[in-house]
Amino acid sequence: MRAIFLDYATVSFNGDLDPATLHRAMSDLELRDYTPQDSVADVASGAAAILVNKLRITRGIMEATPGLELIALAATGTNNIDLEAARERGVAVCNLRDYCTASVVQHVFGMLLTLTQRLREYDALVRSGAWQRGERFCLLDYPIRELAGRKLGIVGFGTLGRGVAHAVRAFGMEVLVANRPGGERVPGRLDLDELLPQVDVLSLHCPLTPATEGLIDRARLGRMKPDAVLVNTARGALVDGAALADALRAGRLGGAAIDVLPQEPPVDGHPLLAGDIANLIVTPHIAWAAREARQRCIDGMAANVEDFRRGGRRGRVV
């Protein structure tokens, strides 16, 4: 089976992963670090299997690859694949689940603790010499909040959301779960507009769908407590970036930690990349990216391919 991984370097950095499982699953596998989007159809021509992370696989690309049997994703999200076209053409599509939970959970807490403990601000004070010049044993310039006894709201209570919930309870936090817009209402969960005024931290773990695009908009930011913190490690388009920037500048929100933007890389800029927004952390889509998680990612892709070749449906979304 001729197979090609179109954007391997989005998973393996400078060869830090072992691709042996991929090569065992596909003896005729080409690992390409990068492929320009406009070259995908030509590069993938003749392939029976396409392995891909973030490049778009459109109807036109599938039509240009008539022997295509399988698209194996290095991700959970499928919004870069034309699933309707795949169904029509009989192309199987497999994604991954549960491979990066530990990495995402620790990233959520790394960002949350950095904001609530004001670690960047106090580090900057020490580096500026303020502590050395001080008259007291400690500096108290920035207020610090305890997480214990506070409420964390979760939108998207799958494996990642549950992993965050488990961790925050160890910090003494209470967990509230939102009914996901566009999904079924679940007993014990709150509608989002009811949940927002109650929580001190809101963490997003839901997929991007027509029902969730722009989910946290200006009106919903206005329903949150003025000292609440928003954490988004899911999809950038869930949040109205301009509205969030305005809320942070005006002091109508306590802080935000953002790992994802609607366009990645943000070559056209983004309101949250401005340098004058306090209490904001922006990281370059790395919540999932612990080396162990990335190795599980490619091993999981290999397992999906092997199962497909045996006639199974492991990881299948189409």
C-alpha cells in the first residue's frame, strides 16, 4: 500500500519521535516534513493512504487520487477533511482519541496557575531588581488567588474535559458542566448562559461545529464574573478574539489563557496578539504536544492503518 504522511514535521520535531510503527504498518511509506496546500493533489497522486495532521483534504484532492482508500488523521478534529466527499467515494477516515489527555490537562493547569499565581509578573519584578531593592522579605505587588473553593466550568465533557475535572477536584475546586450547544441536554448539567455567571474559571474542550463557532462572544463574556479566567485549548474559533481583547483591556475579565487561534499560524494577525493586553497568555497550539503524547499519536495512527487493512473500524469516523 503506497502511503504518504504529508506533514510529518507537525508531529515530530527534528526527528524526536520513532516512526517504526508507521513503517511496520506501511512498508511503502513516505514521510514528508511539509507539503504546501496547493501541492497536495500532485504529491498525493497514486497514494492508497494519506496520513495528515492539519492540511485540508478536499473533494478535489480525493478526485485527483482515484486509488485513495484511507485518510488517517494525526488528530481528533476532522474539520479539515471533506467527510461527505469521503463517504461518497468510499474513502475511510480515521481519527485519534485519548492520546494527549495528560498533556492537555497539565497545560491547562500550567496556564491557570501562571495566571492565578502571577508567576510572570513576579518573575519580571525579580529580574528588574525590585526584590533586591526592597525593604521587606517578600513582594505583594500582584494579588494571588487560591483555587480551592472556587468553581470551574467545563464546556465539552469528553475525555479531555473529564481529565481536567479530575485534576481540578484535587485542588479543591467545584466542577460545573455545561450542556454543549447543539448537543443533547444532560441531567445535572447547566445551560451555558446559566453556568457562566457562577464560574471562576471556564475551560473549553468542545469541537468546532456550526453550533459552537463564536460560542464565547461579547454577550457571553459579559455574563462572566469580572475576575473570572477563560482557558481555551480546544479550537480558536470558539472565542470572539476581538471581544475577549476588549474585555481584558477594560478589566471586565480577570484573565485568559489561549492555546488556539482561528488561523494557525496567524499570518494575518489576530486581536489577541497585541502587546498591550494584561493577564493574557497565548501559546502556539502546544497543549497536546508533550513528546509522549506525540509518540502515542503516530503509534495510534499506525494501529488505525493496521486495523483498516484487516477490515476493522478502529478510529473510524467514515
